[in-house]
Amino acid sequence: MAHKARKRFGQNFLQDQYYQFQIADSLQLQQPDHWVEIGPGQGAITDHIAGQCDLLELIELDRDLVAMLEKRYYGNDSIKIYSQDALSVDFCALVKTNPVRLVGNLPYNISTPLIFHFLKQRECIQDAHFLLQKEVVDRMVAVPGEKAYGKLSVMIQQAFQVLSLFDIPPEAFHPAPKVQSSFVRLTPHLSPIVDVDDQAVFADLVKMAFVQKRKTLHNNLKTIISDDALKSIDINPSCRAETLTLEQFAAISNLLGKQ
Ligand code: SAM
């Protein structure tokens, strides 16, 4: 029986073969690679990776789809299927020798929490290719001063080089989502692009700085840093977080660590 798409699992299946091939082409598949796919669904992307790598691990929450995938890839020893919530997966525990390559047409309802979950495990990730709402990718690539620049931009850009590869229209999916989608490649920086002494302090700072986007640094950060301390590193307390560069966030975070 055909599978009925479930909204609660963010199911929008990529049906258009042109875009399936375009995704497969951009993955730069190589035999020894170890891939992990988030939300394989009915195998739209999976089919293109299966047989092109040493190991492909599939993480799918919907048990009906897991049963379908088990049938579809029965006898293929290079594929392992996990019936699990990707938010609870320890990707570092999956690593054999080299970091894993992640791919997924992510369920849009939980794409941002998933991205933050991957961020915490970045050292175990070789690269990641995600299909996301265009609006989320716009936030990932935004630069200071742009409307879309915020917590996601800063956190992602500190960890990864972000490349928006191409857009996909709603009609390519079934059911069609209400919004445009974009396919993005994230590659961890080989060496840090800014020096951050303590990643946890940096993450807390970025969260607080953007807690009320329209408010000044003075307002959002007054409980953790004084105006004079900000001025001592040439940062104006009356500006907003949306104007700060990665270097400036790193400078505040490193000063906080020393306090
Ligand atoms: N990859 C397929 C495609 O491109 O057609 C399906 C993509 S669909 C947008 C998202 C997939 O993620 C669905 O198969 C859904 O069941 C699965 N999913 C939803 N929440 C999940 C979670 N927390 N962990 C793992 N998979 C999840």
C-alpha cells in the first residue's frame, strides 16, 4: 500500500528525478566514504548513494518507512537502518575511522534543532549536505547588517564554510511544501576562522546577544558584561548584535572567559 505522507514527521518527499540527480551529482560520492542519511523516507536520495560507498547508515523516525526501507535494501550489506529520532543520535559513536558524511532532506519542522544537534558534534562530521527551507539557508549565509543575520548565521559560520548550492521549487515534492527549498553544503573549517577560548561561553553569548534582536548589546548583555568592558575591545554597547562580526563575538566571548 502506498505510504500516506505524515505532517507530524515533516514528510515532503522529493519526487522530481531531475533534482534527485542534481543532489546526487553534488555529493561527490566516493567508494570509501561513510554516509549517514537523516530521514531517508522512501529512498529518493538513498537510492543514489546506495552501492556508491562503503557504508550508508539510515536514520528514520517513521516505523512504517523503516519497514519499507528494510524491504527495499534487503541483502545490501553496506546499508544499516536505525529506527530512531535523529535528535538522539550520537554521530561520534557512529564514526569508524574517518568522520561521517551527512546528508538529508531534513524534516522542516525540526530542521533548526537538528542543525544545532549536528553543530555540537562537528568534529565527527566530514561534511553535510542538507535540503532545507530556503529561509533557513538564507539565515545560514547571511552577513552582519542583513535582516536574516542572527544566532544561526553566527553559530554555523563559526564552525562551517556554508555554500548554498541550488534552490528547489515546491512542485518537486509530494506533498508540496508552502515554501521554496535550498540545497546547502556545510564543510567544517580546517582550522578555526576565529579564536574562541571556550565554545560553551561563545554559544551562550550568541544566544543572549540575539535574545531580543531589536535591542542593543547594552540591554541584552547587561547581566554578563559591562559597557566599559565592551568599549575596552572597541565595541559600542549601543549597537545591536546583528551588526557584529564573528571576530567581535569571539572577542567578547574571550573577554567573558577571563572575567
Ligand atoms: N529523504 C526523503 C526524500 O527526500 O523524499 C524524505 C524527506 S522528508 C522531508 C523527511 C524525512 O525525515 C521523513 O522520512 C520523516 O519521516 C523523517 N523524520 C522526521 N523526523 C525525524 C527525526 N526526528 N529523526 C529521523 N527522521 C525523521
